[in-house]
Amino acid sequence: MKSDHRALARAQLGATLGRTDLDVLGDKYEGKVRDNYVTGDGRRVLVATDRLSAFDRVLTTIPFKGQVVNQMAQYWFDETAALAPNHVLSIPDPVVTVARECTPLKVELIMRAYLTGVTSTSIWRAYEQGARAFCGHALPEGMVKNQPLVKPLLTPSTKADRGDHDLSASREEILAMGAVTADQFDAAAAIAERLFAFGQKRAAERGLILVDTKYEMGLAADGALLVIDEIHTPDSSRYWYADDYEKRLGAGQEPRSLDKEFVRRWLAEERGYRGDGEPPPIPDEVRVEAAARYMEIFELVTGRRFEPDTSRDPAARVARSLGVQA
């Protein structure tokens, strides 16, 4: 199956969705991955482009990435609707979500179950450099990379503007910044813990480990706290294969992963890049391999075959789906 995914990705390298120009929909905000249009009538149109970000930098485009993350987020939003309300109103296109307009909380809720990561904000980088407390949580001595934590930890992060770095912080530090109120933080934290427990259980049923993930939440016009953006996608989450995790951990090897950690590792280990300065160009073979992993994780997690939209002009297709001129 992976060879089929690679062939699909290779054929689509020249037809990825890098950006959209749909200002007729409303005011545009361009995130690292999604183009957001605020319509002025209580809705927000989110277009999941094929842009890939890592180390808080937009690096390249990955074939079918937008479709994978949008449809995988849709799957998880549907599956977790009874656990937490979310912002989704409709999915008019493979890469488009029409959502309730919300004011995002100025904090990211990151749940971690393993001592891992390569970014400057990762729990492993902090531990490796001698820290024995992370976001207010005490960490024992003698741990090794990729080892399970005693229990899943909520490790909040600031929400940086595009191009800046997020900063990990404790609950007390986040509150001291005035980013959110204590009630907002605690309500969001409870939702994050419920969602992560559900995600871990579902991943285990699929032969996977949900290692860590990021949640974003916002306040709707009526004051309701909603889960926004995405949930348990390869962009926001780290997934490992469960079948050989213990063996690889014992041998000091990296777990087999199915997410954009592949690109992060390539940058860090092959090019020595960890987010400072201009990122190196991403070769097509790395883009193809990343695309294959995105498609595979979609199928493993959802139990559905990935049906790629191979439009040669995806921007025009998105415009048609939304009933506007490209």
C-alpha cells in the first residue's frame, strides 16, 4: 500500500495547494497551515493547505497533506462530539471546514505521554539538558528518550505569532501572563485530558501509540468553550507503531513514526536544522515519503481507504466548492 501512496504523491508533486486567494469570503488570516476566512456572519472558513510547518517555520508543501489533515480532523471531531463540543458546521470540500467563529484561547493544550521530541520546546530536549521539572511537573532521574512518562502530562504552551517560537509554560506561568483566566484554563485542561485518553484508547485499538498531541480551544459568541482547529492529526499529534515499540526502545532505536516527526528528524539529523535561520530546501523524496506517511496514518486510524483528490488545480476546486470565483 505504501508504494501506491508514494506513486500517488510523486504524481501530485507539481499540483499541491500552497495558498488560496478567496478574499471575497471575508477577512483572511494565513496560519502556518490553514488559510482562514472570517465571513462576518458568525462563521469561519478554514482551508487546510498542503503547507508543512516544523520548528515554527513553513518549509514546503506535501501532496494530499491538506486533505489528510482536514478529513482526519473531521473523523476525530465526529468521534469525540459527545466528549467535547467543537466548532465544525460543514465540510464542503476535502480540504475545507466551515466552522463557528470563535475567539481562540491564547494557549495551546499539549498532552504528552512519553519523554520524546526534537524541537526546542519538547520535553526530551529539556530533560536532556538537565531539567527535572517541565511545565510545573517533576520528572524522575534516570529516564531515557522515548520512555513512557509516569502518567500523561498537560504541558501548556504559548501561542506564538507566525514565525515566532512557542514557549512551554506551567499553568501558573500561563495565568500570570494574563492569557486566559483560571476557569478557562481549567475547563480547557479537563477537555484536553478527556480527548487524549479517548485518542490513546482508539489508537491502541489500531495498533498505534498516540504519543502526544496539541489541542486548541476557543470561545464562541455565546461563551461556549469549543475545540477548534484540528484534533489528533499527523500535524498536531505524534503516532508510533505499537508492535515493535518495546523492542526498539530496548535497543536504543527511535520508534517507527507516522507523522511529520519524520521531516523534523530529517532536518535535525541530516541537516542540523532546529528552527534557527533559513530552513534548508526539502527534497522531493522527503516530500513523497512524508505524504505516504500521512496517507497511511489516515487509513490506519480511521479504518477507511484514503481517496485522494487528484485535481491539477486544487485552488480552483476549492473555490468552486465554496461557490466563489478563484
